[in-house]
Amino acid sequence: MASKSTIPDKKRANNAGSIYYDKQTDSYRAALTLPDGKRASKRFKTEPEAENWLALSRAELGLGTFIAPSTVTVGEYMADWLETHVQSNVRPRTFERYLSLIAHIETIQDTAVQKITATKLKKLYNGITVSIKRTDKKTGEKTTITRPASGETKKKVHNLLSAMLEQARIDRIIMQNPAKDVAAPKVTREEIETFSEDEIKAILDRAQDCPIRNQYTQKVHPWFPALYLAIVTGIRMSELLGLRWEDIDLKQEYIHIRQTLQRAKIGILFQEPKTKAGKRKISLPPEIIPILTQLREKTIAGDPEKFSTKTLAFVNSEGHSIDPNNWQRWWRKLLKDANVVHKNFHALRHTHATKLLAAGVPLMEVSRRLGHSKPSHTLDLYGHAIPGHDQEVAKQIGDIYNLNGKRDQKKEEQSVEK
């Protein structure tokens, strides 16, 4: 038995470890020297528990599976992991999204990484909520509504924790990644919103009469050409606002997506598309060429000395890049003035894709035009828009299986002719 002191009870064999009794905490501390010379220790309420841990640890050391006890918490390790392994490898906007997800793991931030289990992760996902702020248009009263988070939000939290815990496994803080034993939360895909032909016409008509006026200089710049281009190409807002004149070939009638514009906390960012498929050429319909040509001529005439092919095609009234937040504000006002029910600007992209597929444009071509890495992603999003041929197939089944006897009848006719 270990003595009631901080001195080990007896002489042990080399590398056998030691057990100490701590009077202040009334506990037993088992300590073991690791191959790298460091000491690993753990406290227990009873001496037999300490003995068992030493025996198990020695066996694990022999097998190379030993994990030293650690009290590092999820919050501490998450902060270090984000700074060391993530921040320099992802885009600023992506990193900001990761930081926003941390609020959802608050209930386990003070839990030791080694104590995280699959069950704790499941409970965490089930308890994730989001708060929605609303303002009564009549009274101006502000309220906050709390509801369960969407499956998509829960899945993002799961992916974040899984990646962090995988690094903890690599760092030998844990033996296994508990997130691997938890099924990723299911994502219920919301129905895609699209605009009708009448709504598109109303939006375009209103956009021609709805220029943007700077409240200080009163200068006006119509964004109609940009909106028209978004409708006929289905490009993302970030791709639209990042277009330069060198990316628009009016003679060959195509645009080349090579740059995106996004807003992050640090300001406006110009970046390349995320994927290889995102860098693409998109053919333009003849109807938009005169509109873009006129815009280019006006841009050159406005300041011939400053114009270059590097100049952004769509700028604000001051000639600067368009802030995505300002674009969204204009978009909301435009829909309201056009008496069109509000939908996100991205709905124009959905509309473009569904109309192309409904018109019989091959899936591969639509996928390439949208900049999707895999046609399967396009099919998953817009497969419902592909015209069905089930009735035509059903009519042919009788012939395929000779259920209607047509083949037998044909053979008889051929034999009679002979």
C-alpha cells in the first residue's frame, strides 16, 4: 500500500511508474515516465485504481497506443487549432463562418477533449438553437424568437468538430475521433425558389427605371446591365460584381469568370473562384451584347484616362466597386417597387438553371455553365426541372417485352410475303 505521504510507498522496477498519496486532496497520483522522458500522471480516489491505470498504461506503451492524460478543453484546443491549422489555409469569409459556429458549441467548451464522447456530441447537436430578431413594421417593437437550428447548421457544427477532433487524434490527445461514431445531422433541402417569366419581366422593366442615386453627390448609375447579365448567365453575385472588362469578350460573345468580389470583416476582397470548375467561360445571348457595349462606351467616355481592361464592369455612382451589402439593399427595394414577392438574389441563378434544363439543355452543359464541380450536384439541385419521359417509356415497354405481340405479327407478315 502507498504511504500517507507524497513519497512513493516502495521501490519499483525501472519504467514501472510510481504512486503518490496527496494528503491535501486525499487522492492517489499515478505517474509514469514516457519514452521521450516526459512524465504522465493521473489522480485517482483509490490506490487500486491508480495501480490498474499504471498496469494498463505500461501495456499500452508496449503496444504504442498509450495516450497521455490531458486536461486541455474543447475551447482551448479549438482556438489553437483554428489559429494553427485553419486560418492560413482558408479564405477570410470561410474563417469568419467557422468563428460564427463556435457559439453553437458553448455547452462543451469547458469539457476536456479527452472526455468528449459520441453521446455528448449527439446531445450537443440536438440542443443547437438559433435566434431570429424581428421588428414589427407597425409598432417598431423588436422581438427575438428562438427555434431549433436547421439540419444544415447542425451539419456544419458537426463537420467543424469532426475536423478539430481528427487533429486532436493526430496530436495524440485522443486515441479515436468520437465524431466518426456520430452520423452527420440530416439536411432537409428547402424547396428552391425561382421567378416566373412575368416576374422576370417586371423586375427588368422596373430596373430600367430604377437607377441608384448617391445621397451625397446625387450622381446616378443604373445597374440594369448587371442585373440583365445575371439573369441570362446564372452567375453568382460575387462573380457578377467581380467582372472586369477584360473578362467580357463582346466580339466572341462570352464572359470569362476569373475573379470574385466578396465582403469580409476586413473589407472588400477580390479572389479567384474556389474551384477549377468555377473558372469558366459562359456564352452570352445576342440580346445582351448591345447593352454591354453601350455600358462600356459610357464607362470609357466618363473617364477615358482611367479606363483600362482591368476596370470593373459594374461600379457604383462613384466609380468604385459595388459593396455586396448595397447591392442586396437595392435588390430588396427593386423587388418591392416591382411588386414581386421577395426572394434572394441567388434565386435568379436557380431560375436560370431550371429553365435551361426544362428546355432540354444537356445536364453536363448546364453544370459547366453554373461552375459546378460535379454534374451530380446540379442534378441533385435541379433534377426536378428535367422533363420526364416516363409515359413515352411506358408505351415502349410493350414492344420491348413483346407484350403486345407485335413482333410475332411482324414475323407472320414477313412469312406471308415470302
